[in-house]
Amino acid sequence: MLVSVKVTDYMTRQLITFSADTPLLEAIKVFSEHPVSGAPVVDKAGHVVGVMSEVDCLRGILSKTYHKEEVGGTVGEFMTKNVDTVSGSTDIIAVAEEFIQRGRRRLPVVEDGKLIGQVSRKDILIAVHDFICKECH
């Protein structure tokens, strides 16, 4: 059964992350150079304090432009602070429901309050594909 497949089986462990004091321009550079559209923001202890996305970068650019300021600021100024997370033992069906109900593209995975990975919609699709193909053979 798909509920037996856990987040830790398919999550990404090597992540791009930001700190709240990362310059906005650095975040923009990272998104322009890597095939990711969002990344967790962590404090020095590894706790998730936000998520920075391409949309958050655009919000920062527009905010500064609207006020006739140079594009700048920090990730902490523009990140999404209300972050949903999942634990590594969460089953992929529960995560799929979360993606659908809340319109999320990715969720940070935490254990003992610290970031251990991230699970995306693509990770769920890969897990379902692997599960179905295993059952076929």
C-alpha cells in the first residue's frame, strides 16, 4: 500500500538553503542558476524559519521598485514565514493530500525541529511510479 511509503524514502536531502540575512540579490542569483523554485530558510541551529521562493523574490523586486529604491534587502524581509512542515515518517499519501489542499509545491521535512530534507510534488510522483512498477513486476 502506498501509505507504507514514507517521506524519508523519497525526500531530497541535499538542499539549497538560505539564512534570513542572505541578500535578496543572492537568492535571485541562486534561483537563476539552479533548477529550483524555492528553498527553506534556516537559522544557525538548523530550524526552519521560513521558505524563500521565486514569487517571494518577485515580491521583493516589486516592493523596492514601487518605492523607487534599488533592489536589495534580505531573504528575511520577503520570505514566507508561515511554513508548513512534515516529519520524515509521514506517508506520501498524506503529503499528496497536503499539496492538493494547500496548493504547496514543496514541504520542508523536519525531525526534532531541525531541517533534514524537503519533499516535492515530483518526489511523490516518483514514489508512486516506483511503487506501481514494483507491483507490476
